[in-house]
Amino acid sequence: MISEQDLEYLRRCVELARKALESGDQPFGSVLVSEDGRVLFEDHNRVSGGDNTRHPEFEIARWAANHLSPEERRLATVYTSGEHCPMCAAAHGHVGLGRIVYAVSSAQLTEWRREMGVELPRVRPIPIQEIIRDAIVDGPAPEFAEEVRELHRRYYEKMAGRK
């Protein structure tokens, strides 16, 4: 269940997604929050340089592995503007991070791409729970659907203009 506090962290994720878009990247943003509610790390997509592994969820997993104990990782929550891709879900599971809360699902993103006539990604969208067997996942949060959809529409419109 998504709480009012969760919605505040998701709002920050959407702000980071907007920042990514303004930087020329796909609009995704994520925040790592400790058990006591402190923001430990945040990032946005940085794939425009050609390294398609520079997803914020992957960066969170890498940061957490280097800075948190296994117990701190297990008790932390990852908030993200879009459901983890399989790469990020695997990284999340491998480092033992806790709960995941996302604003929009992979299924929503896939549907929006189809509606916009955008080619689907090479890597299949697979629900987090199919990657991490004991994942605690909450989402999507309908409050953010239209805003996040618009960020993606703007991104794909910009990409179409560059061709």
C-alpha cells in the first residue's frame, strides 16, 4: 500500500525524471530512503552518453553495496518513477535491497510506447516479482500516470526530431 509519505518520495522521483529529460536523457529518477526516512542517495537516468546501464536504480544498487550494511540495505526502500527493468531488478535483488515503490509500471510504459508508435526496447519488460522471488513491491501510483506519460511523450518527440 502506498502512503502519503511514499507519494512525497515518488514526487521527488518524478522531479528527477524531469531533470533527466532536461539533460537529454530518458525520464527516469530514483531515490533510496533509509528505514528512518532519510534520503541516502538519488539519481536520474544518464544513458545519453551511450552506456545503457546508467539507470538510477542500478546506480542505487551499486551505491548501497558500497555504503550500507546488508541489514541497512534490507530495511531501505527504493522509490522510482518507473518500475525496474530486469537489469535493475536483478541488481536490486543481488545487493539485498528492501521494498520497491514505483510511480508507473513497465506495462504502462510499454502501452504508452505502442500508442506513441515508439519501438519497444530490446530487453523485455518483466515484472520485478518475476526477477526477485521475495520482492516487496508497491505501485503503480495513479497520481503520477499522466505527468510521467507526458515526460515520456516529450522525450520520444524530441528523439523523433533528431532523426
